[in-house]
Amino acid sequence: MNKKFYIIVLIIFVFSLIWPYLGPQYQVYLSLSYLSYSVALLGFNLLFSYSGLLSMGHAMFIGFGGYSAAFLTSRFQVPYIEASIIAAILISAMIGYAVGLVCVRYTKIYFAMLTLAFGMLFYSFLLKSYKLTGGDEGMPISQPYLLGMDFSSISRMEFLTGPFYYYCLGILVLAAIVMWRIVRSPFGLCLRSVRDNPSKAEYLALGIKKYRLYAFIISGIFSGVGGVMMGATTGHMDISMVFWPHSGDLVFMTLLGGFSNFFGPMLGSIIFVYLKDMISSMTEYWRLIFGGLLAAIVILAQGGVMEVLSKIFMRRQLKGERIDS
């Protein structure tokens, strides 16, 4: 990475720090959705881009996180969000291991359909277990404590656009650093080897299923943490967050931003959140517009918005070098 890249990342981080003081309160509130999705997409893209496996049931892990927060804060009166995050990590890891043992035996469309099937099983369980999960009415999530501190003295919107915003921003930065280390580690190199040439990787005794299983578990953990953030933001968790179209939204964001770039899915989540809010306020057929947008991306820019920006940046850089020479 060159110096300009780090300067851009620093500028974005500084802007994120001062955004609550610059932006309208509602726009800052929308930013919480971006932060939550970005954490979940870090995990999703580990599976999709670095492992070559498309999960169509990844909203299931978001559900694990959201319902963990709902049960702990509302049912068991445990207000600490750190407890919800730990619970989401443990549940996502355990169920990810169990589901992954079955799914990683297959690839391509078979893997996608299996993850979709498990996601729908979890959705059906939530829907039918009305006394336990509230069924289609969902479960409330009480305002959590952050680092042991109670912010009930301020309004909910002030809490969300103030302390909770910075808390979520800190989680995203930490999650991005951890995922960056993972994909740049020998483990990440092995994942790419398994993705690019599974036969050769198997010949080298890398253990294809083992690495895919580890990636599936890690991916589920990140998405589970993102689910806690989403649930705490809305103050309510319902089964629409687990339904298969929500998994499709994750795929859309990843393709929109560019799955081949580490920061692409995060850019995709920003565009998705704000574009959805803008278009849905004008028409109820926003999914029709998004469908056309996705088709255009697949046809014209398979690398997503990040690839387009990279090409523009490279052209300007080459033009500047020619002028200098």
C-alpha cells in the first residue's frame, strides 16, 4: 500500500470522528446501519472473496447476534452490550462449526443452497417459537450499557448518535484491524490457495475442508457481532432480519462496493444504506431500482464501485506522470 492510501484512510477516519458534530442527527443515525453492516460484511467477504464460497443464509448469524442482545437485555436483564457481544461470538462460533461441518463439504451452488436451507430452518424456528422468540412480532432490545456506563439520563436519539455511535465506530475499527491481519496472515494465504487451486492445495496437504470451516466460523462471528450492533440500534429484533432477502442484501452490498477489495464491501454498505433511504422515501419500488443497479454493475463493472474509483485514480496518476515527464 502506498502513502496516498494511508492518507485517504486517515482522512476518512478523522471525518468519521467529527461526523456527529457536522451531520444532521438523522443522517448520523443512518450511519449506525453502515457501521453494523460493515462489521458483518467483513466476515461475509472473508467467505465470499477470500474463500470463494457464497453464503445465501448469512443473515442467520446476524440473527444470532440480534437475538442474543434481545434475550440478555430484555429477558435476563443483563444490560451490558459486551455480554451480548460475547454471547453472539460464542453462539455464532458453535452453530457455525456445526453448520459448517455440513456445508464446507460442498462448493458453488450447492454450498449456497445449503446455507440458504439452514438459514430458512432458523427463520422457521423463530417464526414458530412464539412464546420463546415472539414469532413475527420479534423481541425488544433494551438500551444497553457501554463499557459499564449507563446513559439512560439522555434521550435515546442522543444516546445513539453520541456514545453508541463512537462505540460502534470503535468496534468497526477493531474488527477491520483484526480482519486485515487475518487476510494478510499465512492463514489468509492458504484460503486464497484453496480458492484458486483446490486440487493443488489438497496435494500440498493444506486441508481444504478444515480451512473452509475455519473461514465459515470466523465469518459467522463477525456477522454475529454486526447483528448485536444492528439490534441495539433499532431497539428491536424481528425475523425479517433473518429472512433470506436480508442475506441477499449482504451479497448486493458486497458486489456494489467490490468484493475483490478489502474496503469494497464497506463502501458498498454506505452506498446501500443511504441510497435505500433516499429511494424508498420516493417510491415503494426501491427493490426494482436496486435490481437494475445490480444488473448494471454485473454487466459494466464487475469489480464494483471500488474498481471504478481505482481506474479513475490510476488514469489521473498516469496523466500526471505524463505531464511531469
